[in-house]
Amino acid sequence: MSSVSPYPVLRLHPKEDRRLRAGHLWIYSNEIDVRKTPLTAIPPGSVCRMEDAQGKALGLAHVNPHTLLCARLLSRDPHIAIDDDFYHTRLQRALRMRERLFNTPFYRLVHGEGDGLPGLIIDRYGDHLVLQAGSLGMDRDLPLITAALQNLLRPAGILLKASGAARRLEGLEDRVEVLFGHVPERLEVWENGCLFQIDPRGGQKTGWFYDHRANRRRLRDFAQGRRVLDCFAYLGGFAISLAKAGASAVTAVDSSAPALAILKENARLNEVEGLRSIHGDAMETLHHLRDRGEQFDLIILDPPALIKSKKDFKEGSIAYRRFNDMAMRLLSPGGILFSASCSHHLSRETLLSQITFAAQRGDYQIIGEGSQDVDHPVHPAVPESNYLKGFFIHRREALPEEAEGIAS
């Protein structure tokens, strides 16, 4: 134990502190000097004092000795306590930022590293909160986090929806349980003038994707009179918003029958009529629509993460190329394709290169870029927190004199 800290110490190898000093928050197991400070002696999920090779404090971190990413820095002040006051202060700071940016209580309240709480996600749905704990340390500290949220927001209910690959890497089982109060089977989201029902327990992630709010709002400017194809429609965040903004026809595609059932409920809630839904694999559906000769003026291509780990990079990047190629085949002259990726393993530059490859057979121009909305802040030294990227792609149409020149 350190003489100046109640927390056990982990010391880094020489020069392994450079990334932390540059602002990053992650420490890997091969960076720990395990001869001086045995990593496996640390209780999993506990807080440790991180030190450089000379014994100078770098801060406090949650530690999991059984993972490659073995520590996540919580504070650069080694003298504080990671207790209820710590979480109250961090959560209050996150809340104040959102309250300045949004006039309704529908947003991501905590975005992990971007809010100084690595491993923790909290989405707010009015009087209800849905949490994801992606690290062992955050999972162990849930009682402290829940108490701080009760004190700050007095919510009607707090749901833990913790599942996925990140938890499995941490040695954690999936958990879906109410931590406080009551959480109904359906929650409501108000976004861009539309009302949506979501399923916080059975839906994807916490039930909704606030990250695309600004991109959906931007696309509404292009919707009037357009034929829309939403390739991974989920609950209708894009499709219904564009229908309400004046699209002439909307086709929503998703492989999940339960998601499409809620999408249809959402269409009725928003008095959207004539929305066509297709239950099926997106790529197979794109081929089918092409074979039928259908074309669309506005296409949304927002697949789930196709690259979940580095080993999936080659196959996943090719999949992005194929999806963009098929979408461009269905895009009418003068149409707009919004192509996005939420894979943090896929860089903006790589996505652009795959779009460029797919665009070789036509005449396209990029007219804008999209990213995650402001309630998903990016830590400037943690590029992994900047995961969402997208491009607005316009298919140029030939002018009459150009068409005559080609014909002659």
C-alpha cells in the first residue's frame, strides 16, 4: 500500500506513462511493472493509484487485472476518494452541460471517457434513466452511481441494460435489471418534433440512438417530395422524421421483426401514413430492390458496427464498400445518400476510401459530413470516443445539354 494513498499502487514500466501524460485514460497490462507491483494481486474492479516508473503519481484508475485494457483513469488527482461525492460531482457536471444544450430531458447524460467516467453510459428518457456499465469497476460502483443519480435527478426509475462484447471482455455477465423505482416496458423519446416509443429492455443498446439526432435533423432539409429508403431503420428515427418532413414515400428496412413492429407503432403515433416496411436482410433487400428497378432520392445507410474488433477489419471494411456500392446503384440522379459508420475501428479516412471506391462507376460529390451529436462529447486525447462518422453524398444529374452531347 502507498503511504500517501488508501488505494493499492500499480507502477508503469519506464516511458509507458507518455500516453497518460498526453491525456489518454487507458492503461494496458503489458505497461505495468508487475515485478514491483503485481497486477494479479489487485482485487478486480477496485481503484488503484497509478504511478510512473519513478513512483510519481499519475492518478486513480479502475483496474481489472484479467484484461488487456487493465486500467481506466478516473482522476488525475491521486488524493481524492472515488466515492459518492466523486460520482455526484462528475454526474452534476455532465448534467449541467446537457441542460445548457437541450430544453427537454431527452439526451445522453454520460458518454464514458468524454465525461470523465470511462466505462459508463447513461441515457435519459424524461423521468427515466438507462445505464450501461462496460467495465468491472463501473459495475461494482453502480450503488454509488445510482445513489448520486437519485440525489441529482429524482428519477422515477433507473434501469441497468448492460450487455455486449465489452462486458464479456471484462468477465461480466449480461444484466438487465431495475436499480431503482419503476421502469415501464415502453419509454418515450421526443426528438426533432417526433414522438417515439422505445423498448429499453429488449431493444438495441439502451433502446435509442441519440447520437444521430443532429444528422436526422439535417436530413429533414432534403426530405420534401423525396422517395426515401432507410436501410437499417430500427424504430424509425430517420424514416418517420423524414416522412414528417414531407417525403413523398418512405421505405424502412430492418432484420428485426420486433423493431419493425415498434416502428409501425411510432408511425401511427406521428400520424405517418403509407410507410412501407420490409423485414429482411439489408443487403439481400438492396439486391431485390435493384432487380425490381426501384430508385430512391434519399437513402440512409447506417448499419450496426460491422467491425467489432481489429480482427474483423478487412472483412468489415469490404462490407461497407459493398453496402455503399449497392446504395449508389439505387440512388436516383440528384439524390442524396447519407452513409454512416459507428465502428470505432473504422476511421473516417477508411470509410471515405470505401465510399470513393464504390463511387467510381458514377458522378458523385460529398456535400457534407456528419458525426455524433453534442451529448456524445469526444475526449480530445481519446480518439476511440469519437466513433460516429458519416458523409452526405450527392449524385450529380446531367443537364439537358450534357445529355444531348452524350447522345450525339
